[in-house]
Amino acid sequence: MTGQIARVVIALLFACRIMAAQQTSGGSPPSSESQLANAVEQLQKQIAKLESSVEELRTEASRYRAETLELQRRLEQISPPQQAQVQSEIAADVGSGEQSQPAARSSTARLSKLEEEYELLTGKVDEQYQTKVESGSRYRVRLSGLVMLNMFSNRGVPYSVDSPGVTPPTSISYGGGSFAGTLRQSQIGIEAFGPEWAGARVSGDLRFDFAGGFPNTGDGVTLGLMRLRTGNVRLNWSHTSLTAGQDSPLFSPLSPTSVISLVYPEFSYSGNLWTWTPQINVQHWFALPNSQRLTLAAGIVDPLTGELPSSQFERLPQAGEASRQPGYTARIGWSRATSEDRPLAIAASGYFSRQNWGFNRGVDGWALTSDWQIPVISRFGLKGEFYRGRALGGFGAAAGTSVLQSDSLLNRSAVVRGLDTIGGWTQASYEASPVVQFNAGYGLDNPFSDQVRQIAAVQNLFYPRLGRNRSAMANVIYRPRSDLLFSLEYRHIVSSRIGQATASIENIGMGIGLLF
């Protein structure tokens, strides 16, 4: 037995020496792929030896436990006067049972320690395998993603059966309902972890999905084209961060919780300003007493207006980009940490841009927004956003409409004015358990009807989607593991337009996803 323990100790010391050598060399790039392979092979050999030793100790401990249980059973079957005599006889037979119990406990302790070391070495081997993702630099790259299957049943006619946001006018009919499935809400992500520069930690990420359209081929609806979603380069200091990339706008950073609405976030065109936009932001935060934080942020953004691309292969400037200046954003927020890791946070933001619609027809786009996250009671909270602004079609307001026009923009005498709108959304969430969450919410986007009425006869011909849009939703998300999720969601969308009957749809969606 002593020889076995000595061999195990030597094996552990040798394995620890290998791990220490790997950790020492982790800051510099490996000289060749063979060194990494040799390191993994040596770790695997040590694990094999440890497994053998663990199995031997487990067998020995089991034997000690069996002997002890047999002693107890025999003692319980005899009368108390005979127990002393039988105890002496059993002690003579087994050779001092009192000494065997400490030995069993010692073996059990050694077994537990070896199992801990085994798990540690196994984790090191898994880490070595995972770091085999190569990049053009010596810095770490991580691949992640989501495989998501969605099934949808619709009662009514949405523009898109698997991502309803606005209902068409009742005069447009494709039938009374539909059922569909899709995998195009699946995602692929790449994260890069760069060096420290000027005291900042540098990182970056890109994220794609398969909702970029449909190829013009048979059954092309199942062959979603890859689409760029978000991507950022981040420089993080202790109290300051610089972010450059494409993401949700600084003045509207939140979205409702849903795994059914991934192509377009929940409440898109119903109060959620979400469009992923090229931007540069700087944030600075101040630590306050009682785990509080004050955050100040500002940035510039591509002043999108919601216009469709003029060509599939060329990019011409939209009205905001034709103004030759960016959009400007600012934000101030306050937050306080809570014991349940659900912060209380409130913020106010602003946005401004100039837009040039041709022939010296200028429009000012602007927005004032607020957002909040409030943990009301234990496991129950609220979050949401509110906005009031003008010419915000580029961010999803007014069904993507920024201005009203009396005639074609090619007509010099056509009147162009920014469309005012108001809206927002709120969602309540309840965590029934660590793996089950319930969510319910409501969103509203409401362009000013008096402005629409002034040119309704022409405007509704050009923009049949324009009008008040409301959405209500409820879902349950079940996450039995950190990488596995199931969800069932109900949505009711109602669109009202001047001079037309109200159109509505009901959507029930199911999602099964695996994170990797």
C-alpha cells in the first residue's frame, strides 16, 4: 500500500510540474504545434495512471466499508450480554477492527484528494483542446453560437410568417393563417481577446445569423442567407470604455427577453428602437457609496433614415448620410447593485441628426428616451423603454418611416416634413426557479395621426405599413442546463391605419436551442 501511495504522489508531482510549465509559458506563443500535442499527451498519460490508482484505492475503501458494515450487522443480531464476547472474537478474527476503521477513513480521504486532482487535470486537457482554435495572431480566439429551431403558427397575415412585426392592410391577403418552421434564427459568434494597450484590455467580437434573405431557388425559404448582426472593438480601462462597431443604439440599449424573436428583437416596430447601427461610443462611470454607479456616455452614429438600398451592389447615401455629418448621442445613467445580482438601473438619453432630402429640404431628426430595470420584489422585475422623437424611421419607429411627403422626392415642389412619433415598451419577468422564467410585455409605436391625415391619400399609397402598431406577448423559457433552452411564446399584434380596418395577427412560436 505504501508503494502505491508513493507512486501516486510521484505521478501527481510530475503532472503538477507539467501544468506549471504550461502556465509559465502561457504568456508567449508556442514554438510549434508539436509542443502543444506533446503536453496534452503527457497529461493524458498522467490521468491514465491516476485513474488506475484511484480505482485501486476505491476498491480498498469499499472492502473496508463492507467489513465495518458486517461487524455492525453481527453486533445488532445478538443480545447485549454476548456483545462483549463476540466483539473480542471478531477482533481476533479480523485482526483489530478498531485499526481498520481509521485506515478506511484515511483511504477515503486519499481517494477524495486524488479525485479532485483528476478533475483538475481533466479540465487542463479540455482547456488545451479548446484553445486549438487558431487565429492570425497569437491571441486567444473563441468560437460560440446558437443552434435554434423555431416553429410558428399564425392566425392572420403577417408580412413575414417567422418574424411578424407589422400586419399588412386587410386588402392584402395571403390566406387566413400559416404554419412554418425555420433554422435561420441560429447564430454564429467569434470573440477575440487582444493585448493590453495604453492600460486598456482590448477585445472584439462578430455575430452573424441566417436572416439575410432567401435565395431565388426551389425551397429557398429554408436556405437563409448569412447576415451580419453586430460587431465591436472594445477598449476597457478601470472606469472608462471605448467601443467602436455596430450594435444597438446608445440611446436605446435594451430589448425584451425572448428566444423566439431573434431575427428582429421583440416589439420591433412596436416601441423598440433597436436597429444595429455603426457607431463609436465613449463611456465613463463613477463609483458612488452603497454600491451605486453614475455613468456618462456620448458617441457618434451613422444617421440612418430607414430608406431601402438603391442597389444590391452599390451603396448610395441615405438622407441622413447626405447631410455630411454623423448623428450625435448622449446618455446619463444611474444604477445600484442588489443582493440578487439584479441591478436597479435608470437612464435618460438623447439623439440628434441632420437629414438632407434633396433640393435643400432639411429635416432635424431627434429623440429623447429613457430606460429602466427595476427589481420589484424577489425574483420579479420590470424593464422597458420610452421615446418621443421625430424622423426616427432608421431606428424602427413609425414602421421605418422618417418623413411625410406630398409627392415624389424627385419633385422639387414636394413638401417634406419629419414625422413625429411616440412609443415604448415594458416587460415583467418572474423567475419561478433557477431554470424557469416567465415574461409578459406590451409595446406601442404611435406616429402622430394629425400629421398623417394631412397627406393620407398619397402617403398610404407609398407606405401601407404606416399607422399605430401595438404588440402584446407572453412567454415561458425553460433552461435545464446553461447550454440548452426551450421556449413557448404567444404574440398578438394589432396595426391601425387611417381609413382602413384594423388588422391583427396572433402568433404562437416554439423554440429549441443549443448554445455552444
